[in-house]
Amino acid sequence: METFWRIVIGILIVLVGISLTFKTQWYLRILGSVPFAEKVFGGGGTRLFYKLLGVGMALLGIIVMTNFLDNLLEFLLGSLV
């Protein structure tokens, strides 16, 4: 049962990420601009920020679906423990 819910949650995260990547203008109208992104990325920075966030969410969803999160965190943070 745990595997089923992990896959469902992963698919939902991937779908939101894909939506955020392809429907950036809609999210920009709903959520507004991000001053930090405009400052760092220049003109059109908010759109780029939303697209990068969407790609990151899609990758995170795939990682959750495949149950690779524990291995990834161990690889990245294992030397700290």
C-alpha cells in the first residue's frame, strides 16, 4: 500500500511541475512576479524562475516515485553524519 501512495504522490508532483513549466504565463498571472528572480535573472526572470521550479518539481516527483530519495540524500549528506 505504501508503494501505491508514493507513486501517486510522485505522479502528482510531476504533473504540477510539467504544468508549471508549460503554463508559465498562467502561473505568472495568478501568483505574480518574483522580485528576487527579476533581480538575479534580469528581465523575464520570473518566467525563467517558474520554468526552473517546474523542472525541479518534475525531477523531484520522479525521485519520489522511484524511491530514490533515501539513496540521494545518503549520497549528498552522508559525509555530514
